[in-house]
Amino acid sequence: MLKEVCALIESAQSFVLTTHARPDGDAVGSVLGFAHYLRKKGKKATIINCDLTPFNMEWLPGAGDIQHWDGSLDQIRAIAEADVVAVMDANAKNRLGAMGKSVVDAPGVKLLIDHHTDPEGWFDLAYARESASSTGHLVYELIDADDPSLVDHAIAVTLYTAIVTDTGSFRFSNVTPDLHRLVGDLIERGGVEPSEIHSTIFDRKSPESLRLLSRVLNSLQMSHDGQISHTVISRAMLQETGASIEDTEGYVNWGLAIEGVRATMLFTETERGTKVSFRSQGSDHVHKWAQSLGGGGHPNASGAFVRKPLDETIQMVVKQAPRFLDLKAESAGEDELSAEDQAYLTMLQASPRNRG
Ligand code: 5GP
Ligand code: MN
């Protein structure tokens, strides 16, 4: 796989690179790192993304050259004329937003560089490994297999950003000794300043964003005897705090921070339905759960979009937990009650007639 991809990179001249909707640090960092490498080898590399770069990544070297997909003739031509269209950090057409069709129909070689489960079948060649910490990690491997001396400041900073964001600052289970060695190499060769990158990415929050976080934390609900938790972002919460959806990166993880919680969901209300983000730890896997709703992702971090209103989606998804996780038996009685019955019971208990 590695040899074939390296041979393709050697023989091709023009590349279009793209990544998933609502790009995160791994998405932006890996397309930029790969583009810098290709350009250093004298190749033409054009990045076209379906969604804008998040504001806290705009400083990344080369971010200003990323094109935002507008379906213009120039962009359609760039995709049609590229020897290689590289899809990075995403392995399904519906993750590419409005660009999906043009990418799938591209006449050039469709190359996948990715670490998600169950890739779709339309790629011609793939450098993909589920166990890789990040797509940035895989890009590093490609460069390392070719010529590690090509790693310069721009490549190192963009790939470091990709890796640090997708590993939750080196704390998820996808972190290995090899990854630390690789990161050591990036720091050394590229003169990366880890503390600067961390503070730029993680510590630049707006007041609106923190106000929203307080509302999100306040929405926390526990179920299944404390083994499942969920939080909510409604459209009203966004409007009232003035925060934007980009401000919500990482909020889902708070639901996992409670002792005993095996999986958490963050439900985000949108105009067309509800985005569900799943997070879990260790052997509690949530990707099948997300897949059952038409989404996907990684065993411990996945997502789906449900075309139903917020409350209906929450009710439906939370109830499904025992189908996808091997939960400990709940205290007797509670699991017999539907949410509606539980609400009725609570109302009865709270009514004045029941207060002696
Ligand atoms: P997040 O919850 O941060 O949006 O996404 C977590 C992971 O789940 C990401 O790695 C992403 O690739 C995957 N994911 C999120 N939403 C979707 C979706 O709608 N479809 C698929 N296939 N994967 C998703
Ligand atoms: Mn990733």
C-alpha cells in the first residue's frame, strides 16, 4: 500500500486535496501538510474544502491558500484535470458536503488518506489505517518513506497540529510510543514550539463561546444508572449566547468526564435536523451506534445526522444505548418505565396531593 502510494505521488504532477465538512485540526493540518510536501517535490497541489477553515486554524502556514468550494468553473476544472484527487480524513461521499459528487466523478486517481472505519468503495488507491492516531500521522509516514529531510517548518507545524488535535493533546488511546517518536522528529526537524501551538488552538476562546459552554454543561442529563450521559446545544442557546457552531469544538468531551460514564452524546439542533456526536472510552465502542443512524467515525468518537427534531432525536437515541453497549444491569424498576411514564410519575410525585 505504502509503495504504491509513493509511486503514484512520484508519477503524478497535479493534485487536488480535500477533506470533510466542518473541518477540524486533523482535517486542515493534514491537507496543508500534504500540500506543502507535494509542492516541495515540485508538484501542483490545490486544496479545495467544502467548508471554511475554523478561525483558530487560520494562522497555519498555507491556510490562506485553501479554496472554499463554490462550484465555479475553475474549481470544477481543477478537479477534472487533476492527476490525483486526494480525499483526506474522510472516507464517504456525504462527508464532503457539496463537493461530494464532483470528487466521486473525478476522472483522475482517487486517493484516500484516512483513519476512519469502513471506507466507501469508490477510491482507486488508499493509504488508510484505522489504528493511526490521525490523518496527519499517515501523511508523516508517507513523507518519511520518501525522504524525511523534506520535513520543514510548514510541514512540521501543520502535521503537529493535526496530531495534537486528533489525540486530544496526546491523551486518547490512539497514542503510542511510535507516535511520540514521530512527534519528536517533527519538533526537532521543523522547529515546532508545542506550547505556542497548544495555546493558539485551545486557549483562544471568545466570551460567547464560554457562555455557551456554561449552558451546555447545564444541559447535562444522565441515564442508564449513570453509564450514559448527554448534553445539548439548541439553536436558541446559540442565538442567545451569540456563539457559533465553530465555538463548540470539544464540548462533547465534557460528558465523558464523569466517573462511571461509558458513553456520552452531544445533540446539536440544526435547521434540518439534529447532529449527534458520540464519545466513549476503551472497549466501549460507539461507531456502530452512529452507523445505525446513517453516520460513522471511530470506535471512540463518531457522529451522525438525524433528520428529526432535537427532542425526538434525544429520546430515540438515548433509549438505544443497551443495544450498542454492554451496560451493567440497571437498578430494578427504572428500566421498565418509558420516558413518558417516568415524566408522569415525576409529575404525580410532585403534585400537592402527594405531599401528605
Ligand atoms: P464529531 O462528533 O467531532 O463531529 O465527529 C467525530 C467523528 O465522527 C469524526 O471522526 C467524524 O469523522 C465522524 N462523524 C461525525 N459525523 C459524521 C457523519 O455524519 N457521518 C459519518 N460517516 N461520520 C461522522
Ligand atoms: Mn482525523
